[in-house]
Amino acid sequence: MSSNSTQPAFQLLPRHIAIIMDGNGRWAKKKFLPRLAGHKAGVEAVQQTVKRCVEKKIEVLTLFAFSSENWRRPQEEVSYLMQLFINALKNEAKKLHEQNIQLRVIGDRTRFDEKLRQQIDEVENLTANNTGLKLLLATNYGGQWDITQAVQRIAAKIESGAISSLAVTDELIQQHLSFADLPDPDLFIRTSGELRISNFILWQLAYTELYFSDVLWPDFNGDELDRAFAFFTTRERRFGCTSEQVTQRI
Ligand code: IPE
Ligand code: IPE
Ligand code: MG
């Protein structure tokens, strides 16, 4: 579902928050700990963030857990991150379900081993009918991958004669992307002071408000999220219109 110009110019809270959880390695280094300790500590920050989103009745939270480029890291780190992911899914499944959270994993699953794929299916099935927060874990996700897989599926439809090339519109592409049934992110957050997107969501960030924090991910928590919300409420969302046009709408 694309953001559209009928939204109010100022919103109290975002419907969809997308976060690049960055800085685990630097957090560990500062404490003279191995990088892996930073990733472990990052899980706690995820729990705090999810908790605050549930309290605030946020509709969608997307967390960038592992990018399609993170396979380039040392083998030991990649294995540790995969194991951490499996364990977190195992340990948190029941708690997520009890909180009425719906969990979805977005990204290319074909590269995961069978055990991880099963674990993902289990948690997704368990929480599929939950109506509370939609928690999207972007794992082996890349914004470019997302657009590519959408284009491949559309091309297959054209090839089979199901649709004509003239049917390819912005809307059609959007409908073939991950989380096509959900609103686009309203608020993007990246921790650790880096000012880049690193191949996270691309298409659907077209009109997202961008918030960058110097806090390293393991130190992120509900109060830090509130700071991002405070920033968000000050933003006038114009979607290409003039300020006068959008304020007339309120
Ligand atoms: C983010 O922290 C976690 C993942 C990418 C999985 P980093 O591991 O990138 O931490 P820094 O950027 O090295 O500090
Ligand atoms: C982005 O962080 C990926 C995740 C947080 C999962 P990176 O740490 O991989 O990004 P770069 O390499 O610094 O751009
Ligand atoms: Mg990083």
C-alpha cells in the first residue's frame, strides 16, 4: 500500500517504522569485547523497541537484521548471527504470540539452511492470525533484491501472456514487492551515526521521514524511540504538494 497525499500533514505517530539496527560491532569494541558480544547485546535492544511499539500501538515495525551483503563478513560472524536468529525465533515465539504480534520474515530465504527455514515457517504460522503489531524481520534482505524479484515475477506474467507490458505501472511494481499489503514506512531510523541506506528498503522509502541517531544499537531503547517519535511529529509531510495545500487538509 503506497503512501498517498490524503494523509494528514502532521502525524502524531508513524504507522510503520523501519530501523537499521547498526553499531553492534563498535559497541563491543568500545567495551573491549568481541563483535559477537555486541550482536548478543543487540537482541535486548530489539526487545525494548518491540515493547515500546506495542505500548504505542504502532502498526508495523520492520527491523533490518541481516543484509544481502552481510554474507561478506567473516564466516564465524555470519554463523553466529544465523544461530542468534534461530535462537531468538525459538525463545521469543511464545512471547510474541501472547502479545498478539504477527511475525513475518522478509528477504531471500533460499540461502538459509533447512533448520532456519523451518523455524521461520513455524513462528510465522503460529502468529499469522494475530492482529497486533506486525513485526517484519528483514533477513537476507536487500532493497535491490526486492525490486529484482518483483520485476522477475512481473516479467514471468508478461512472458506467459497473463498481462501486457503496458500493464506495468508504479502500482503493479509496488504490488509485487515485500509487504505490499502494508503501508510504506513513515519513519526510518538508523543508529550508530551512519548516514546511508545500505540497500535497506528502497522503493517504499520514497516519502519516508529519515531519522539518524548516534546511539549504537545495543544502547537503543524505548526512550531513544520516543526521541525519534518526537522528531517525527515535527515533520510536515508534503508528498510533493505545497505546505499551504497540505495544511489546508487538516
Ligand atoms: C549491525 O551492527 C548488525 C548487523 C549488521 C548484523 P554491525 O555489526 O554492523 O556493527 P558495526 O557497524 O560494525 O559497529
Ligand atoms: C546494515 O548495516 C545492515 C544491518 C543493520 C542488518 P551494515 O553495517 O551492514 O551497513 P554498512 O556496511 O556499514 O553500510
Ligand atoms: Mg554496521
